[in-house]
Amino acid sequence: MVVTALPLWSQLPVLPPSPQRISYPQLIASMLTLLRQERLLQVRGMLALLMFAAFNIFWSALVLPLSAPPYGFSHTVIGAFGLVGVAGALAASRAGRWADRGYAQRTSAFALLALLLAWWPLSLMDASLWALVVGIVLLDLGGQALHVTNQSLIFRARPEAHSRLVALYMLFYALGSGMGAFSTTLTYAYAGWQGVCMLGAAVRLLALLLWWITRRVATPE
């Protein structure tokens, strides 16, 4: 964390303090007002909730089959599979630029399709660990692209309220994380890895349908 803090301290711009002083209760109330008023935040927040729910469905369940026979991997080895996702994250680095150029809907569609498609190779993990690797790359590619696109649209709508928008946006993430972790353990207990993959694909399909229904209502393009 210290090593990460050094370049941030030297490179981040110094912003002037806000001239508006409000109390903490007023701050929380203003966030609730933002959540109620901003249709774009509601839609993109729900997409983030579903996206992170599916992420946790995958990562919370992955340790269960990989730590059991015939693999018997340690938690360290299983966690190392997360490094595979770096390739997908790097490939998604241009998503923000595409969104800023007016291609947010196309980028969202591509990201959601990649997230849905990822569950096919993930479901083939029993046959090949290479399929698992391909699925992780697609998962991170779509997730990072959608995350960056969401932020680009939300921050553009209310640039004076970035910090509060970040807090509200991450609230959706936290809710999705808990829902995904809770649902995947129950699903794995009753239906195994294939059931987990079906659950993840269903959540991704729901996100794709939500985007399709709201694509013209909540996009400031």
C-alpha cells in the first residue's frame, strides 16, 4: 500500500477544497437525494450489482472444486488464477475512451456479451483448466469494460458530485457481492459446479436484458 501511495501522491492533481460546507447528516441525505433523482445512477448501479454478484458467484465457488480431488490445489494456487484476469483487464483499458467518444452503449453491449459468454468455457473446467483460463479472461475483460463505462457515464452526468456518486455506485457493488457469495454456496451444495455456472449465466442474462430495456432511457448520449 505504501508503494502504491507514492505514485498517487506525486501524480494526482491537488484539488481546491469545496466552498460548500455541510454536516455529515446533510451529506448522507444529499446522497439519498442523488440516488432517488439520478435515473442513470440507478440503472448503471443495478448493472454493477448484477455484474459483481456474478463475479462473486464465480470466485466464491471456484475454491470448492479446485481444492477437492482430482485437483487438490492450495488456496494460494487457486488465488493465482486471478492473475490470469490481468490480460482481460488490460484489454479493457480503452473502454473509458470509447464511452467518452459516444460509444458507451456499444461498449456496454460488448462487455455484457463477453460476461455472458464467459460462463460457457467456465462450465468446461472439469474437462480442461485451459477452458477455465479462457473464461476468466472473458470475465475480467467484460467486467472491467462495463465498470469503466459505467463510471464514465455516471460521472459525466453530475461532475460536481463525484465523491458521492462513487460512494453510491460502490454501494451497489457491495450489495451484489453479498448476494453473489450467499447464493453460490447454496447452489454449489445442491447442484455442484454446473449449477453455479447456470446461476452465473442467468445473472448475466438478466443484466443484458436490463441493459436492453433501459439503453435509451438512461444514457446521456
